[in-house]
Amino acid sequence: MPFAAACPKSAPDPHSAPDPSADPPDRRGRPRPPARRRAADAAAGFVALTGAGFRRYATYRQAMVAGLFTNIVFGAMLASIMLGVAADGRTPGGYSREQLVAFVWVGQGLLNVVYTWGWRELADRVRSGDVTADLLRPVDPLTSYAAADLGRAGQAVLGRWIAPVVVGVAFYDIYVPHRPSTYVLFVVSVVLATLVSFGGRYLVNLSAFWLLDVRGPVALWMLAGALLSGSFLPMRFLPEWVQWLLWCGTPFPSIFQIPLDVAVERTDGALSATTVLLQLVWVIVLFLACRAVQRRAVRRLVVQGG
Amino acid sequence: MADTIRAYRSLVGAQVRSQAQYRLSFALDVLVTSFVSGIEVVAILLLFRVTPTLGGFSVRDVLVMTTMCEVGFQLADFLVGNVEAVARYVRTGLMDTVLIRPRSALGQLLAVDFPVRKFGRLLQALTMYVAVLAWADLDWTLPRALLAVGAPVAGAALYSAIFVAGATVAFWWIDSGEFANAFTYGGRQFGSYPINVYAPWLRVVFAYGLGMAFTGYQPALALLGRPDPLGAPDWLAWCTPVVGAVAWAGALLLWNTGIRHYRSTGS
């Protein structure tokens, strides 16, 4: 309203004075719905996005069968090697034979749940410019991608986790957890592990705002994920000082080693619960980092026309 | 012939230039992927921190097998590993363009996606192999020296045949993605360890069915001068080229059948 400045200011109406306890209007000056409804809407949106992620990956059933086959072949090889290492009554890394077998089979199932492979979805959208569409939506891309990734992980639990574990239980002398709390803790730990892995992947993808091509950072992430997370060998085979460094300084043990140690009850209940808390800390740290980097990245964004 | 070579050279050259465009990412990629082949060796060293022997073999014996197998695998992955891309070509219909050009489909696929960045891995695998051979303090004779050089090359032939055969599956089963990995990366995993630790069914399928015993285990036994604990005769160490040749014959047969089976997506 160009003439607004010329209009005399009307005296403030005491009855329409904004209530300081009410929510401030949104950026366009529209009143916001009450906080409770907003939270309910956000939760409904999150669930819808998670469901979409689940259905999207559930579509590729043939690829799932192919992947399962590979997981099972690798699981059989690793189980053989682990049994060779634990021959003659040795307990490498403090694991019994049965625990090592469980580590291998639960781990093969978990590989595609936590997913440390190369994920470049966001980076590809940054390069093509499609990311603008993500930024225009009313949901922060960090939230929407996290929801979709949880959906993907949920699908992977059904499609990729159960079968290797069943093979392990059916054909091997495998460790079965005897503390009831382990089962609950394991579920929590797997959800947190997925979020840690997602946070790391998202952060790597954000580098596309600066580099455009993220093959290098993704390769670095995959290498670190393979070596330092315990997906290749239990981290407890490492020298102790390296373990301390990794446990305290990096998110990698939270992705793989912690849920698996919880599953095979490598430590007592209290210590297991503490390691799950450590996962939670890493989730918070990584999401805060993602949010800070994303804020800077969006300011850099130049969308290529066309 | 010269024409063909020039065509392939320009295809590979274009790929090199395009990959090197994003300099920082490319440098990081080359550097990082060069460590990938080190993982297998690190894994062996870690295993031997918690066990003195594996299947009756010492860390020295196992490292000879692992690094020999790794050179073969990395050489194959560098030269033909990108044949995996065929799944994408079939799904998107790009395969049509490949087929109408006057060059072999397989040759084009390999040249067009030539993975320059994998060179670092190959170099590192070679370095580790030479270092392990020097450290292992073997009794060198002329036949053994020949074996040490020839076995990884023949092993590469075997692995590349498996890469090609695995990629061919995409003609029938487009979403087969990870299926072939069980035999390519799985074969490498299998070949990196003494085969007597594996469960019998795995040995039947991988060691002798796919010939993975010949990429590391059998030749390494001859280099180390050890009899096979599984009782296989010593001359098997020299059979890797034969196994590689048979595998290539099978892979090419599969490939040609696959190409004939190809149906365009029609888009």
C-alpha cells in the first residue's frame, strides 16, 4: 500500500492489542493456528512422509531379493571366517562363538537398515536445481528427508533384516539375548543408528552446495563408514586406544557397533543403555550441524536458469 | 583397426576430462578410493590381532593370498568393472544408442564409463602386493617368479569374466543390481582368505564352481611352498589361466545371448 505512510496513524485500540501470550503471526502476517494443532499437523506430515519413504522402497521387490541374496552369501562367508578366528576356544574381542555369529547375521541385516552406502539424492537435486522445490515446501528439507529415510529404514527392516537373521537362527549356533530389556533397547538403538547415519549422509550431501559433485565426499563417508563403524569387523578387534578415539570422537560406532553390541549383549544392561544415550547425543549433534550448514548453504544457492 | 583404437581412445579421453572437471571432488575421490583396497589388508591384520592362525595359516601366508587376489580384482574392476552400468542402459533404453553405433557394444560400454578414479586403487593394490612379497621372505625360483607375476593377471581375467557375466543378468532381470555383487565382490572376499576356513557348500560354489580358489589360494600355496591342507594337487597352482579362459568363454556366450535377448524399453 504505497500511500500508507501518508495516512494518519490511528490511535491503538486497546481491545485489539496483541495478546503477548498468543503466537506471533507468520512471515506473511497471517495469524498462526494454535500451537497444539501446529504440532499435530507437523506430526501428521512427518508420518505421511515416513509412509511415503516406506512405500517408495517397497516398490523395488526384485532388487530387494537380489540384495538379500548378496547379504546372505556375505553373511555365510563372514560367519565362516569368524568361526575360524574363534576356533580353539578363543574369545576374540570378548565375544563368544555364538555372539560372533549373531554379530555377523544381525549385522548383515542391519547394513541396509542404517544404510552407510553412497546416498546422493539431495546432492543430485542440488546439482540439477530441483532442490529449490524442496526449499519452497512448508517443511524443512532436513525434516522431510529424515522422515523419508526412517520410512526407508522401516521397509529395510521387513525386507532386508529379517531374512538374514532367520538364516542365522536356522543354520547356525547363534546367541539369543536373554535379557528382555535387550529387545526394547535394540529397537531404540536401531532407530537412533539410522538417524546418526542419515545425519552424516545429509551433511555429506550438503557439501554439494559448494562442490556440486559430491563423489569425493561420498567416497570418504563410505570408506569411514565401512572401516570405523564396525560393519566390516567388530570394532573391539581394534587396539584399545583407537577404540577410545573412535567411541569418543566420531559418530561411526553409533551406526553399527552399538546396536550390534546391544543385540549380542556384549556388555551389561547399564552400559548398553549408556551407549544408546551416546547415540542420542550424536543424533542431536549431527542434526544441529546439518541445520547450521544448511542455513549457510541455502544462502549460497544460485539456481541455474532454464 | 587403427580407426577402432582411435574411437575408443577419444571416448576414454572424454571421460577422463569430464571426471576431472570438479577438481576438489575428483582429487578426494581418487585419494579415498585408493584406500579402499587397503581395507582388506587392514581387516586381515586386525583378525590376526585376536588370533595367531586362521585355518592353520600365519598372517604372512594369508597376506600373500589376500594381496594377490586384490591385484587381480582391482585390475579387473579398473578395466571392466563398469560393465555394471549395463543395468542402467537397459532400464533407460540408452542401450539402443549403444547398439546402433558401429562398434562392439561391450567395448563401448567399457570405454564410455571408463573409471579413471579407480586407478589409485589398482596402484595401491600393486604396491601392497610387492611389499608383502618382499616382506614374506620367500624362496624365489624362476617358476615362482613367473607365478607371482602371472597369477594376478590370470586372476584379473577370471574376475573380469565374472563382472561381464554378472552384468549380463541385467538383460533378463533389470533390477538385479546387487545380485552380481555376491559373485564379484563376494568372490573377492572369498578369495582373500584361505579357503579351508569356509563352510563346505561355499567352497563347492565359490572355490571350484566359480574358480575363486585360483585367484589367491592355490597360487599362493605354491609361492609359499606349502601343500594344500584340503589335499588338492600342487599343479592346480598353475591352472589360473585355464580357469580364466574357460570363464571368459562362458561370459562371452552369456553376453551374446543377453544382447540378442535385449528388448528396448521403446521410449
